[in-house]
Amino acid sequence: MKVQLSLSAIDLPNLNSVVEVKFLGGDEIGVTEVASDTPSPTWSKTFIFDYDDGAFVGLNVDVVGDDGQKIGKEIFDVSSIIGAKGGAEAKQMGNGVIIAHLSEYVETGTFEFQFEGKKLEDAEKWFFNKSDPYFVVETVESGEVYRSETLRDNLNPTWSAGIVALMTLCGGDLDKIFTVTTHDENSQDEDEKMGSFETSVNKMISGAQGSGVDFNLVLNGEIKGGVYVKLATLSGYQVPSDAARKNMSTVGAAKMLKLEVDRMDEAAKAAAQVVKEAEAAAIEADAAAERARAAEKDALLAVDTAKAAADSAAAAVDAL
């Protein structure tokens, strides 16, 4: 059977990381994209390979920073991952965790599509420069499943056609909703969100057939431009089996669990920071109180010294 591997992590020491996956003692399976600006990434790139049920197949998983420095390395057994609860197995990597998710992969065909942006609102706000837009397609189960190229200085972009596996995009359910988000790429700062919309394969096919189903880019409740479907075609489509749908649901549940763990982790970090700041404030308060006591002691000593000086002066006057 074919299986699909996806990877995520929690609390890596690097904010930018990439994963290299190889068969134990064998060929390279592939490399993920670089996950940027997060210590707890979910890589959108997945890997599909053949597996004989019950056989031992080891996977070398190397996590590397974008500077080439190795973050960590772990070996996973495919049968162990499949047999684990939720089809996911986690292993310690330094102070963090690397998580491997596996599910049976059933070919349901591919979806080819192409978008054209119209009158996008300029996120640059500069006279001489316009936005450099790209878009990403995201699902709850798989996260980012497709990213377009970036088109420079263009508020009416026509992006190249893209192809994505239907099993990855929607589990073969042509009415399943996913999200398309446009961003302005920035070389110096974080990329800026330009707007988003929700759609499905069937809605995009209707749009491409000229039924008037196109999409408004919305950001904070305001329309920021339009997106038109120039191309939307299916290739080799097969209705997925109940087992395949169950696998997608399991993977989705595992990834949603990771998101919840991420949120809890962030909350724990925030609480720890509050405690740390409170402890620092208490230490500073104790130090301030100690300084006040020392100042009071110095003041009393000064008063005693002044009194002694006054008594000495009075005695000197009496002696005259």
C-alpha cells in the first residue's frame, strides 16, 4: 500500500528549519520547505511511498536550520507510527519534540487550477512600489498544501497554474472547504496578509465555467480586491473509499491536537513569563525595602552625629 508521511515539531531551538527524510540505509525520500519564524512548525510538504504492511522500514529524519546547522536527528519505524494512536508518533529532539504522522494514501486524482487577481489593494503604501503578491492554499487537515510564485509590483497578477493531489487538498471530497490567502512578500519584514477567501473544488470549477462564481479577498471584514478562476480541472478523479476518508480524518485530528498542544505551550510560556516578572518585581521590592531601611539607618545616624556635634558645641561655649 501507499502511505503518506507528514511532519511537525514543538519547541525547536531554531525559528527557521527544514527536514530531510531518508530510508534507513537507503535512498532519500525528500526535503520539506523551510518553515520560517516559528519554533513549532508544521511542514506542508508531505511524502508518499510504498509500504508492505508489517515490514520494518526505518526513516531517518534530520532537522536542519536554514543556516545548515543540524538541529537533531531521529529514526522512526513506519509500522510503529501506523500502530500508534492517531497514526502519530513523537520523539524527543533536544528540549523539543519531532512528530511523524502516517496514513494510508489512496490516489483520488489531481486538481489543476489557476488564479487571476484583480485590483488588489496595495499593501506597500509607497508611491514608487506596489505589492509583491503570492497566495497559499490551506486546509485544516494538512495546513499549507500549495504556495504560488511571487509576482513583483503587480496588483492584477495572473499566477501560474498549480497542481495539487485531491487527497491532500480535500480528501477527495469536492465540496470540502479550504482557504486561499494572498500575501505581500517583504524581503526585510514579515510578509503582510492582503486578504483571504474560502472555497471548494466544485466552487472553483463553477467559477472557471463562467457561472459568475468568483471570490472577494476579505481582510478584517473589508474587501481588498478580487480573485478570478481562470482554470479548474480534475484529472484521474476517483471517489475515495470510507477507509481513505477515515485516514484523512485521523490525520486531521492529530494535527488539530498538535495545534491545541501548541496553544497550551504558548499559554504555559506566557504564564511562566508572568511568574518570572512577578518574581523579579518581588526581588526588586525587597531590594528597595532594604535600601529604604539602610537610608533610615543612615538618617538616624546622621541625627545622632548632629546631636553629638551640637552637644560638643554647647560644651565648648560653656567652657569659655
